[in-house]
Amino acid sequence: MSPESGLRNLTAVALTTVATLASASGAPLPAQSAFFLSRSENRNQVHYALRLDEACRPVGTHPVQVYWRMLERGPSEVEELLGVEQPVYGLEDPQQVEATDNGWRVRVRLRAFPSRPIDITAARVDGQCQLQAWTKLGDSVSRLEHVFVKTSWPFSVDFVRLDGVGPDGQPVHELIRQ
């Protein structure tokens, strides 16, 4: 799927997302997400978090959990994605889990951008489990921190901006337009 197709999918889901809210799942959610997505229409965020065990190992064959932080309602309000939101914010199968020299890596692909894999790494740093997301931003692989979707009325996407930190430690951004 091309970036343009991903933007069209975002547009299609925007209508439903604005009008519909899911009920809270009640399931415990990971405390730490690897990266998140926000949209210009409100403060709510889609988080991509890795379920880990006590040894900082990914749990299960689909360890990456995607959920909403409903910041418009409060800082601790969370919800699962709606079925109609899965084509845009959800993840492609499979989630490839593999051990690395420093910990673990889980390769995922956003359904809206399957041609751009994201590697989520988990490693122990100073006794704490640290998560980071990595993908190609511009000309190099960089740490992905945030995906911003600029929407416009009534239900279209102007652009998607990927924000991260480059290999030199400097902020890096990539803009994807329709």
C-alpha cells in the first residue's frame, strides 16, 4: 500500500472515529508505550505498547498492544481500538519477535503504512526495561517517537508527520502528503 493509500484509509476512519467512542476495556494496559499517534482534531492518542514479562521479554506471539489514551476525558482513561479503526491504526500480521544481543526486537507494520516496518526494541538499561521504536525517517533509520495526523474538515487528511530522533541525536521529521 502506498503512503497515499494509507492517507485515504485514515480519511475513511476519521468520520467513524469522530462520531463513535468505544467503552473502556477494563483490561490492564502496558505502562510504557514505544510510540504514539495523535491527530489535530483532539488530544486523544493511539499508543503502541509492548507487553513484557518480568525479564523484559515480549509476551506472546502478538506482544504489541494498540489502544487509545482518551485524554479528552481524563489522563487515565483508556480504550481499545474499534473494529473500524483497525484498518488505519491497527497492525498487520505477523508480529515478528526475535532475540537480539541487547534484548528483544518486535517488527510490526501499521496497516495504513505496511511498506514501512517499525522495530520495537526492549532492553534492560540500569535495571529498567526500556522500549524504543525504530523506522526509516528521511534517509536513515531513526528512533520514532510520534506520528501526527493533520486532518481537515469535513473528513480528510492533509498530511502525516513522523517525528523522531536521528542517529546524530537531533530531531528528525518526515512529512507524507496525500
